[in-house]
Amino acid sequence: MGQGGQEKVATSLSGAVSEEISASLAAVDAELERRYPGDPGTRQPVHTVYVPGDLFAADTVRVWGEAALAALDEHAPDAASFAAVLGLDDALAAPVYDRVRAKLEREPVEDLRVDFEDGYGPRPDSEEDRAAARAAHLIAEGQEKGTTAPYTGIRMKCMEAAVRDRGIRTLDIFLTGLMEAGGLPGGLLLTLPKVTYPEQVTAMVRLLEAFERAHGLEPGRLGFEIQIETSQAILAADGTATVARMIQAAEGRATGLHYGTFDYSACLGVSAAHQASDHPAADHAKAVMQVAAAGTGVRVSDGSTNVLPVGPTEKVHDAWRLHYGLTRRALARAYYQGWDMHPGHLPTRYAAVFAFYREGFEQAAARLARYVGRTGGDVMDEPATAKALSGYLLRGLDCGALDIAEVARLTGLTRADLEGFAAPRRGGLTASAG
């Protein structure tokens, strides 16, 4: 022991050793920062709604919300009946039902994609030109009036030879229309479908670079989602995971990987009756996507169900139970976004999301509070778990499942505190709240 009872610390290596090792890993450090920057920390919509380009209108978001509320009024007019259909606990019935109705009135669609691909189909060039220009005009107008979804954009045709020129032209018309109407909206999202080779992703990057140069935009302003709809997008001919190469080919512009349930299933020969987001083939594809995207800042979205909640009440309830179960299954597997094909899917989308966050809210808040306070408990959490707990609470806040007041009451943390824990510096956790 040294003076004052202090433990004497001895080392054997000179500082030069550490410097030499750091120098040898400098390239790796830079590569880690470039390839794995972590989650962007922005809101991720819980779903994407696809509307064909010829059906998109100025009031689409409002119409979807009204149709969803009408479905509730007809088939589950109160909390008890809705809870009975979905098997919700009594304690969750009223909070979930009330929040679903409020969401459908306030923000029925979080992310809307005007579709110029499968949902639109082949049209005369003049017709698609007009529809793309019209979409830009309506989105710009809706942004100004505050009537659009928080996130919105288009799905163009893919980069395959037969439709490549048409897809490029539609994207050009749409983006040019937005620029002429005042500029690109903050929540703009673009989707590139049926991507098979990384070179197609590179081509999209070059296309967006050209548009940015033409309009003097900041390089990298335009990003895009990559839609995974073919087996080759998951596994290349040489046995490598193509989707991982696609993320790198995007040169930082990829914002999401979206699973296409039906095209992918058909590509593998899955019969129509068994094409679903919980098929083993779908689980494999999404697991590969999830691992490839981890740490890159690219988010993964589940696909959709084509079973629509329409017809007599019994059929609507069956479709609701299916959609609710698939959404809950996806959330448990960390797929926090999916596709919704019909206004009738909105009640069960939000019911599943709200129930998921509300039923685990108190436990997550208590665990995070114990972690911050370094107090005991029956679970020993690590920094990575604190990150997950904070991310869980933030996603619940973003979609409307939770309120900041109740989160603050149970955790003692502000939203800024939660964001600090959810996005730690590489190699450790940000300083805890005071």
C-alpha cells in the first residue's frame, strides 16, 4: 500500500505500445464509424400506407382516418367489444381503444407512399407523367396546409431494363414538381422496389446525385428505401448476403429495408394460400435483413397482409385478429414498421402498437429508473439494455402510445435524457441523467 492507504498501481508497458496499437487500428476505427454509425435517432413510422398514383388525392389521409373510424363504429363501437375481438386485457381495453380513436382523428396515417409501381401498373407515358406531377402538387399543398402524413413520398418503378426509363422519369417529374412548389418536404421518403443487385442501388445513388447537382441541393439530401422482394436480394449467387452489399452500395443514402411479402414469397415458389409475413421463408429473409442493417442506421420494415377487413362483422373480426396478431408478432421480433393495405387495417395496427408499448411500459420505466439510480432489482441491466429500454419508451412516445408526463413520472427522465441513453457514444453509454 502507498501513502494514505492508496493502492500502488504498477504497469509493465510503455505508452508507445498503446500508441502503436491505436495506429494499427486507425483504419478499422474509421471503417466502424463509416459503416456502423448507429440509429439516426429520428422517429420511425409504425407503418407505410400505399395508395396508387391515380387514386391519391388531397384528402386521402383524412378519408382513410374516417373510414377506419367508421369501421370501428360498425364492428367494435366500444372498448369492451374491441378488446373482446383482440383478446386485450381488461386493464388495457379502455386506454388502447381511446388512444386508437384519438389517433385516427388526429394522425391516421404516419407514412404514405404514392405508388407508381405494382399498385399503379403500366400506363401510357402521358398519363403517368400527369399523375407524378399531380402527386408532387398535392403533397406540396398538403405540407403547406398541414394535411399530409408526417412522412410521404413515392414508390417508383424499379431499375430493371423494361421499366427503368419510366421509373427515372417519374421520379424526376415528382422531385422537380416539389422543387418548383417550394422545395423538398422534411418527411420525404422514396422507395426503390424489386432490387436484385447492388449495382441497381448504385444506379439510384447516381440518379439522386444528378438531381441534387441540377438543383444545387446539399449532397446526400435525398435518401431512399430499398425494397427486398427477390431471393437474390437476400442470397447472391456466390453465397454472400446481397442485402448487406446493397446497404454499402447506397453510400449512406439508404433509410430502410422494406420486405415485400408477396413478391418474395412467389419468388421462392410459396403457394398463394401460404404467402404471409409469418411464413418461415419470410422469417429467414427478415432475419438476414435485420442482421445486415444492425448498427448501420438503416431500419427494417415488415410487409403486409392481403386479408382485408371488409364484409360482415364476423369476417372483419377474423381479419382484425389476423392483422393484430401479425403486427404483435413483428413487434416482438423488433420489426417496428409494416405495411397497411386498407383503412380497415388502421384500428388493429394502432391497437397492436399501443398495447405493445402500454403493457410493458411500467416494467421498462422501472428498470430504466433503477439503472439510472444504480439501485437494486430482480434484473441486472447493462448499458445495452438501458439503450433498448430507452428506445422502447421513445418509440411509444413517438406513436402516441405513451405520454411524456407519465414516462417522466416513472423514470425521472426527460425526453432528452431518453435520447441520450438510446443513442450512446460508440464504446459506452452517454452520461446518465442527474
